Amino acid sequence: MNWWCAASGLPWTWEWRAFPGVWLFVGAIALGYVRALRRLEPARFAGDDAPTTRREIALFFAGVAVLWLAADWPLGLLAAGYLLSARTLQYLLFVMVAPPLILLGLPRWLLRRLIRGRVAFRLARVLSRPLVPLLAFNAVFIAVHLPPVIAATAGSQLAGFALDVAIILSGVVFWWPALARLPELEPMAYPARIGYLLLSVFLPTVPASFYTYARFPIYPLYELAPRVHGIGAVADQQVAGLTMKVLGGFILFGTMSVMFFRWHRIEETAETPRKETVA
Amino acid sequence: MRWLMGVVTGLTLACGPAGGGDGAAAAGDAADLRGRVLPQPLAKPEVVFTDTEGRPYDLRRQTEGFLTLLFFGYTNCPDVCPVHMANIAAVLKELPPSVTMRVKVLFVTTDPARDTPERLRTWLAQFDPSFVGLTGDTATVNRAQAAVQLPPSQLGEVDSAGNYLVGHAAAVVAFTPDGLARAMYPFGIRQADWAHDLPLLLGIR
């Protein structure tokens, strides 16, 4: 029985395959959330804490559903051993889609509960500034895209699981300062958050360019894998490059746009009382 | 740090020009090849196959003067054969005509029962219409394989649906234009390696 998706060298078929490790992983996250809400939600709320909203619950489970879709058959298996474009799509789902949904789905009171300890609070505060998250995110990004790393972890379920968890955590770390849910962590102002995301648009351009413009496949794993519907290794690599650049950029620019308009609204609201006073 | 430099070099080579300069044939030395260089070159087998048009195909006469890539496989092969053919086809698309027009790729089936000429022709055409599909009786095919020091192919067990695998050598044998096999390319050879070696093979005398 295979617990987690890993390269097998077998020809690709569309026959469904079970990966119980994925279900356990996703199930544990979902169950942990439900139990936390049931057991830890306070009866009364102080400050800007509020009862968990339906929106938050929906966002959290949407994030969990994205994790499940990305890790399980067919995308997980295609990514693990057949198509680089599938791996790139999986990566984007793991870092750009699931983590922000999950973070937005954690109510403030639960976030405060999670960072209650001194060490946890300090860590949360450090991660609220841009430098450490950017360094950590990009270090993981570079590491998981190195050909020797992909080659070394290809056939191992445990290594594949560890790599996927590292990628997901790097996504959580990346989005933590951008979403800035807790004011006591002294988050960046909106312009700084927009700049932080803008910087992250350009950095993946390097590997995306390698993928798009390389004459030959970069990764032996995907070059020598059994072909899926005759898709050539170079064509697959080019699609991976475009996916990384276009889809990743779309998500980041979309988020920057939302932040910009929020910032604009805040600025307008702050200016309006002064205008009324002057008038 | 060395491994990082190796990665960057590898990425650059994957993106940059293949082998020497514009890919044109250069005077080559077998020691520069990335394939498995044979300690002693082997003569091209003296054998006549049948091509997909039903015509006799004299291996020596009809590939004389060409860089000949000879592979023994079958169209129902789940992995090795389509990957080899796809990689060679992809590289030939990247190389200049001065190289590609002097290359012949021959695919000899080790499963004549299922690989009819039509099936062989259709299967090869998905990679490159110029690839030559060849059939022969088992004794002829095995004799040709033995001549290039490849083991004979073996039919696997037939399952309930009538399907079976065929165990066969996974290496492509490269004959330089002088008719001698200089190197073999096992499964796992990369497109970048083919792009490096094909021009060199053309220059080896």
C-alpha cells in the first residue's frame, strides 16, 4: 500500500489509486480545527476577538480541500513522478492557495491561543516582519526545485511527505506577514505588505525562465518518466514555467489589488472626518 | 558549494547550445562521448529485415554512410521504448539539418506477433515519421542482437487479457558512418547527452 504519492516508474493510468496517508494528513488538520473550535472557543470575547464566523469556517475548509486536491491522486501522483507541470501546479496550490485560505479561516481568538506562549509569540512576531519569511520561503523554494533534491526524493514516500510538508509550511510562513491577522504583532502597513508581495512576484521568474526557455529537460525524473498521453518532456517543462509565472503572478497581483483597495478605503475613511471638520 | 556550481552548470547546459558550437559535426573522439563507449568497436550486423512497407531492408547497405541508431524494442513497451524514441526525436528536432540528415533511427521489433507493419508505422510516426520500423523472424532478430552483444529478447507471461511484456535490451546502439558500433546508450541517457554526442559521433572515423 502506498501512503503518500511517490514516483514509481510505472506507466500512467487513469485508474484511481488510494493514498491513505494523504487522507490522514488532511483529516488530522480538519479534525484538529473542529476540536479546537468546539473545546477552546471562549464563551465571552474581549477586544477584537469574535465568535468564529461561517466565512472563517468555509475558508478554512476550502484551504483543507485545496491541500487534499493537491496531495492526492491524480494531481499528487502526476506531480510525484510524471509531469513537471503537475508538480508546479501542486506547488502553487500548496503555497499560494491553501495557506492563505487556512490562515484566514483561523479566528483571531484561536490564533491568539496558538501563540500564547512566550516562544510562540516571539516567533509569530519575527514572522510578522518581511525578512525572515522571505528568506525562509525562498530557501525552501530553491531547495525543493533543485534537480539533486528532486532526484533524491523521487521514489521515497517519506521524503515526498517531508518535502510537501516543508512546502506547505513555507507557504504559511510566507502569507503570515502579508495577511497580518493580529495587531499586537505590529504587522507591516499595507504599502509594505504590497511591496513584500511584489518582490515575491519577481523572484520565481528565474526558475520559470529556465523551465520556459531550456532546450532540454532539466529534471531526469520527468524526462525519463513514462509519458502521459504522449506529452513531451520539454513541452511539459515549458507549461510548468508558464504556470509558475502566470498563475503565481495572477494570485499575487490579485492579492495586492485587494490590499491596495483596502488601504485606499482605510485612507479615505481616515480623511473623511477631517474634511467634514474643515467644511 | 561545488554541488551548487554543478547545479547551475547543469541548468545552463540544459538551456545553452549543445556540445560544440552550432551542433555541426566536429572531428570526434570516442572518449568525449557521454554514452557507454565500447572497448572494441563492433561491425554492423549482416542481416536483412523487412520494413513497414514489406520491402527487404539490408541493414548494412541501406545505412551505409549514415550515423545509425539501432534499437530493439516493441510498441507495447510501457516505458523504455517510448521514452528512448521520444528523447531521440526531440533532440533531432533541435539539431541542424547538417546533423539530422545524416542520422538514421532504426527500431527493430522484438514482438513481431503484435507489432504488425501498420502498427509499427503508426507508433513510430508519433515520434518522427523518418524513424524506420523493421521486423524479422525471431532467429534473425536474435542474431542481430547477439552481433552487437545484446541479450536476446524474452516474452513474458501472458495475462488473462492476452497481454504480455517482452524483456529486451534497453540500449540504443550507435554506429558511426564508417559502419562500426562505437557506443551504446542505455535507458537513462538524457536529451542533452544525445545532443552532445550525435554531432561527435558523425565526426568519429
